[in-house]
Amino acid sequence: MTDFIQLHLLTSYAPANLNRDDTGRPKTAYMGGAERLRISSQSLKRAFRTSEVFENRLDGHVGVRSKFFGHELYKRLTAGDMEDERAKELAKLHAARFGKVKTDAAAKPGETEQIAHLSRDELAALNALADRLLAGEEVPEASEEVLAEGHTTAADIAMFGRMLADTPRYNCEAAVQVAHALTTHRVTVEDDYFTAVDELRDRDEDRGAGHVGENEFGAGVFYLYICVDRDRLRDNLDGDETLTKAALAALTEAAATVSPTGKQNSYASRAYASYILAERGSRQPRSLAVAFLKPVSGSDYMNASIAALRTARDRIDQAYGTCAEGRAEMNVPEAEGTLADVLAFVTAD
């Protein structure tokens, strides 16, 4: 039976614009008839995988995402004194395994239309391929020398998946599902009118601002739900149980302590989760977002959100039977539990 780990987190952010749309406005969503602030799944996953938490806990097991792997091959070949046209030809040939190679004049040699995600081992194999080509070895286009099939040594690829549309045999199905984080209450996106002073302007001649601008922001308590298929995560990592546990610890700690990077210099919106509920079991997973279908209200959004989440959990258990075989909680407002307790729970055998 599949072993699922589910994480439910409540984090309060002061005024911020952590994840904005194409107009610069904080992303939002309507739920329960009320506008909520939203942080996209993509924003959260990038914040996690590029964090110091991942770097420290998963040293050497975090991949690289880029359109320029073919171009890196080209640069390595030309640095080895290969004739430029031949290097371009080989870079194009072998970059095709990562995606459709760009042909427009502005594109760099070997650049692809799509971003690919490679493990550090695959990057090392790409460098080894360059050395073989420089040595005059003929390496066929269909060579399996670079990409790993069916498993990976990169924990972030194992968690969040990989899709190579032109070479689907090297795809990796994600073991981790990350929901968009939503505020538990209705919000109003506000405007921040600001000015900048020109310090070399003659104030006797012109006392006006050197620049006038406007930013939009919002504040709130966010609910984040993450679901991990532990068995798939271990399988993606080729059965490496030690790396599986390290990945679970990195993901849990990052979800609790890492904030998206949007507008951080303007708002310093760094926050730790105030509440974590971790669950483990073989039952079909379910989000507890239904707890906030009716927006919480009052003067204490955090405690009201914790109470609503616990009530939803208990009532779902009452209706369907216990939905988890084990649980661990950390509740900062009540000084109950620690992050260490939660990490021990999610990494237990």
C-alpha cells in the first residue's frame, strides 16, 4: 500500500508581495465568495529547491534547470579547440535530447526552446560526453550516456518531477504535490504610494520628488498543503532510503522556514510557520482547505485558523474514519511541539 505523508502549514506574512502577476499585483484567488491572497505552487517549489535548506540537507543532490545545456556543451567543445561549425553541429545534435533546439539567429548554439532539469550526475556525464567528442569518438544521437532513465540522484527532480517532451522515456513523475497557498480569510490588496528624493537636485529650484511610484501589497495567514508519495519518492531515488529521508527533511524544513523571494528587499517578509500538522498513512490523501471555505474572521486570524483546521480534520475523520495512521503537530501560539518533532515524524521508518 502507498505510504503518503501530508503537510498542513499555517504561516502569517506581514505586508508583502511575495508572488505577483504580470501587472505587479499580488496573486489572488476567489474562494468561498471572498478574495484571498495566493502564492503559486511554482513560486513555492522554486523557493524551496533554491534555498539554503535544500543546499545544506541535500548537498550534491539538487539539480540544475536551464535551456543552455547544449550551449555549455558547445562552449566546452570550442574551449577544447574544436572547429566552431563542428562544435555547433554536435551541440545541436546532442541538445535535442533536452528539447527542441532553437534555430533563430538570436539563439545561442545548442540553446533549446524548453527548460530541462538535470541532476549533477547528468551534468558530469554531459562533460564526459564533451571529452569523448573532443577525443574524436563518434557518439550517436540516441546515446544514453547523459540522461538517467527511471531514476535520479537529484532529490528535487525526484520530488517535483521532470518532463522532456521530445524524450519522454527520461521523464520523472513527481512524488510531491504542492498546492497554491491561500489566505484563510478575505483580503484587500492595498496600494503603497511612494516617492524617491533626488539628492543632487537644487531644492531651492525644485522641491518635487525625483520619482513617484505605487506598489500593491497584502498581508495574511496562508494555508499550505503538501502531499508526498513516499514510495514513489524512494523509487525515483533508485531505492536510496537515506536520500529519501534527507529529501523529506529538506522539504518539511523548507516549507516551514523558507519564504518566496518576491519583493523581499521592499518588505522583508520573512516568516516561519506558526502551525504544522504532519500526517502519515495509506488512506487516500485530502487537503484541509475546506476548513477555510468560510473565511475566518475576528482579531486573531492565526488561532482561528488553527481551530478551523483542527475542526475540519476531526469532522472528516468522523465522517470517513481516521484518515491518517499517525500525526505530529507543532503549534507555536500554544508552545506545543517543535520542528524537530515534526522532522522526526516525517523521516521515521
